[in-house]
Amino acid sequence: MKQYYFLLLLLISTLSFAQQPYYDSIDFSETGLTLKGSLKTLMEDTHTNMLSYTPGVWNALKATDFNPNDTSNVILIYGWEDGTDGDCTNDYQRGINENGGTNCSDWNREHTYPRSLGTPNLGSTGPGADALMLRPSDVQRNALRGNKKFADGAGNSGVVDGNWYPGDEFKGDIARIMMYMYMYYDDRCLPTNVGVGSNADTPDDMIDLFLQWNVDDPVSDFERMRNEYHDSSTNANAQGNRNPFIDNPALATVIWGGPEAEDTWGTLLSVEEFTQNSFSIYPNPVKGDIINVAPNSNANYNVYNILGKQVLNGQLTESRNAIDIANLAKGIYILKLITKTGEVSKKIIKQ
């Protein structure tokens, strides 16, 4: 049995580094909120099995959150210890059938996006019963988290200045779940309602906290295993849809900008060397403040953000081939060069 689950995880890990057929309808030349809207439509079209809160979600969590190394247990979000310190509230796993109840021998359903923080309350149907958002948790640790907002911290999970840090192992999981909930359920699941961070540098309500956590804590095989289950029509408690940010964390970068996340498909953030109309652009990605165009030529340039808004413009000459991007935030941009003979557009990444 354990060998079977090891092979399953190996297969899932391998599949995750190729674009899933699930996304065949998506045009990945789209960026920003346009891509976000297309992925939302895909979520709506493929979420064909609306699970009941009871027993549907219970059954789904038992099918997706088992410990691959001990299938008689489920993994408890926010946990880190295996019961040797006398504090059962921080346990990492618990018996798969010990769900419900009110004490340390039980686990229950943690709404990673608390129902009460939704606008309006998420309830027990729709977003409140979305198994991609719900995770097994120790009953008392779930109560300790309550509806506290997520905030940055370090180490194991716990209260930070009246807010909640999910722990180093789970902060990426949380970030990708919050991105999924916002993309799918729009303003009902606003990031600013559930996390402490700024949305000043994003085109909508996404906050920098979740973009950074998405980078800091890469996708695990455990997350991929949950995603694969829900995309299979042969699984009785599968919803039918996936969390795109688990399949490729770089989708967050393409939609919202911010720090560059891992591109598991190797296609979204690729910046292949190119020469078109005799121009080359370097370095790309750029970690400093200057991007160069070669050879030196007379050309006008415009720089656009992922929403298509012009953020820079200027002119290159035969004696000046550098473009100063010091005032641009980290993210993805389109550089358009205009010469007498035509136009050239190129995706650039500022790191």
C-alpha cells in the first residue's frame, strides 16, 4: 500500500511540470486580470460536483488529506509535532476516522478562509463547502485560529500580534488557497479581509503577503495530490475543478506581479533570447534598474504593465541604448520598440 502511494506521488510530481490538459481552453498569452477572469470561468465550468458540507466534505478530506506515509492518518494543517510533547493541539497527524468532536482526540474542518470573514458570510454551501479550501485541523488549534487574519511570522503556527501565522510548512498552501478563493469567488473572498498586507502594487485586492508566501514555500507533493483527486471524475467526492496556483505558482506572478514564483511549466515566465528586426534586449530578467537594447539605434519605446497601462516611454538614440526602470515595481511588463521599419514587443521581467 505504501509503495502504491509513493508511486502515485511520483506520478503527480512528474505531471505537475507539464501543462495539464485541464487548461487547454486557456490562452496563456493573456496576463493580469484578463487571465484571472479566464481561469475563473474555467473554475465555474469544471466545478460540477457541489459537495455537501456533511458528509461530502468529510469524505473528500479523508480521500485527499491522508498521510502518504501512514494512510490511517490525515495531515493536520498548522501542526508540526507527533504527540511526544504532551500537547495534542500541535499534532501533525490524527486517525483518519477520528473526525468531529471537541477534544484533542479529534479533527475537524478548518475553513482556511473563515466563513465570518466573507462578504457576506460564506455559509455551508458554495465557498463555505469548497473542499479545495477546507483542511483537517486539530479541533482546539482550529478554535485558537478562529477567524484571525493571516499575518507574517516565522517557525511554527501560532498567534502573532492578534493575528495568525500558519507556520513555515503551510504558508505557501494558505497563499495558494487564498488566491484560488479570490479568483473563483471574487469580492466575497477578498484577500484584505483575510490577510494583513498591502494591495497597493496589485491591480485588484490581492495582497503582497500571499504573493510572497507563494514564493517562499513552494508547492508540495501533498498539495498536488489533493489537486489530482478533485480533477478526476472517477472519484466520488471530487469537485471536478483544480487550484491553478498549485499547478503553476507563476500564474500568480502573471496575474498580480510581485516576486517571481516558480514557473513549473517553464513557459509562463520564459524570456527566451531573441533578435527581431535586429534588436536584442538584455538582461532579461533584470535584477537591477537598467535594461539595454542592442544595437544602438534611433527608436521610441513604451513600457506597459500587465493591465496594458503605459508606465514608461522615451527615446533611444545611437549614443544611448539604456532604459531606466528603477521606478517600476517588481513584475512583468511589455516593452514596445517603435522604429521607422516597424514595431517589436517583448515581455520583460523585473526581479
